Amino acid sequence: MKAHWYWFKLVSLWLLAASATGGAQAQAQAQAQAQAQTQDYPTRPVKIITDSGAGSAIDVTLRVIADRLTQVWGQQALAVNQPGGGGAIAARMASAAAPDGYTLFIPALSAFVALPRTAANLPIEVPRDFTPMGYFGGSPMFITAAPSLGVATLAELIELARRRPGELAYGTNGPGRLTHLTGELFQSRTGIKLLMVPYSGGTAQVLNDVMGGRIPIVIEAYSGIAGAIQAGTVRPLAVASPRRLPDFPDLPTVAETIPGFAASGWQVLMAPVGTSAGIVRKANGDLIRALSDPEARKRLAKLGRDELPMSPADVTAFIQGEQRKWAPILQQIGSAP
């Protein structure tokens, strides 16, 4: 009886050891396979969804980045425009995508700053719904006016707005977007009252109405209005950057008239939550590589953009800081009659 028990125990131990070895081998094999897939990523085209319309500052910048990522990856990075709903349409589409790295998201600042406060049911929280992959630059807002308005400086615009409260209109890409938030901050700091006119068709639609004499003021990043400035459709009055821009040494900052005023758009590359850490790290490194390309840096600089490589953890902290920064303006908008 003891002999039978001895052999039973010995066989049991052997089976347990074999099972453990087999399990470890299977785990090691799975890890090796996942690592190989990460190194090969991507193996097919990658869709990058944006909530901005064609011709907007974000769209123009995205296409520069997409061109360079296509070269880095050897696979096409496809820009997909899904404007509307204040960014809600694009957010839902991106968050519902498979977390495999082949559908990514580059939203406007408002997606992670305004939407979580104004549309609590949207899948837009970080890190609950999206995993940051990287940051690809910021761009300060330009305050511009149609030449027909007859103002040459920001101070003149403020004075005119004080004489005509609520009459001067400025076009935005929609409520809660940075163009709107900047306009609200501008009014809050100066005590003036402007008329906000939202457009779902993006900056191109705003500029059409500027040329038609219906909108005299445009607040937008340079990449969205570069052609209009060069054509004389709008006249830049000030830029909301901390310092004067090297390419615009004669253009005052808004802070020179309104101390401490700053407003910049920024874009981050996001993936649906659940995307593997390996793919996130690979995409982060590829984005930094794309941004370091001399030609890409030159093109982005011409669009008035800066660059600041960030890790995924840095991006999360950055977004949270921006949420705190704009919270008072969002609260003010929410309480406005």
C-alpha cells in the first residue's frame, strides 16, 4: 500500500512539474509572439481619426505628421475627418475601435478639456477610455480681423468692441472648442462682449463668411489661417503665445496688451483603452522619430507649431494640467445666460 502511495505521489509531482513547465513555455511563447508583433507594428494601414474639418489647423498639422509616419512605418497613415457634435462623433468612433493600434485618435484640445465637463456620458475620459501615445506639438491662437473692420491693433479692437457691445462676431469651430474658449477668455479679461458664431464646417467655412463680410474676427492657430493672412483676407493683431514668435517678430503678443494672457492649441495621439503597452511604446518612439525629421520640423515650424517630445505618462499629466487651466472659463460658459 505504501509503495502504491509512493508511486502515486511521484507521478503526481511529475505531472505538476510538467504542467508548470508547459505553462511557463506557453507563456514565454505568447510573450515572444506579442513582442514580435509589436516590433513589426504596423503591418497594414493605420487610420487616424480627427474631430476637425478639412482645412482646419489640426487637419493641416495631422497631414504633415501622417505623411512622415507613413515613411517611418512603411504603411500608410490615413487621416480621417469626422467633425460635428463638438467632437462627440469622432470620440465615439475612436473609442469603439478595436484596441489593436490600427485606429488612433487625434482630437482637438476641447475633446479632453471641454467635453468631459459638458457631456459626461461620452467615452472621452483619460485614462478610462483612451491611452495616450504621444504629443505632437502646440500652436498659439492668433487674433485676427478683417481689414474692413478698420482696426490695426488689438487695443483698437478692444476699444471698438466696447463701443459696440455684442455686435462684433467671431467665428469658431463650435462651442467648447479652443477658438471659443480663447474668445471667452479674451472677453473675460477685457470686459468686452462679442458674438460667437459656431461653424461645423471648420475654418474654411469661417473664412468664406469673412470674405462675404459676415464675420469680422477670426481666432485660430496659424496653420488654419496662413493662406488667409498671406492673401490679406484677415489681418493678424496679436498672437496668444508667451513670447513673440521668431517668424512674426513684429506681431505683438496678446500679453503685451492683456498681461498673462496665453492660449495654445495642442494635439495628442491617442489609442483606445486596452491597446497593448508594447504598441503604445512603439508608436510613441515612432512619433518622436517622425517629429525629429528635419523636413517635418521645418514644415511644422512654418505652421507656427512648437514641438515637445513626451512619454505616454507625460501626456496624461499634461492633459490633466490643461483641464485645470480651462476649468474656470468652462464654468463661466456653463453659467452664462
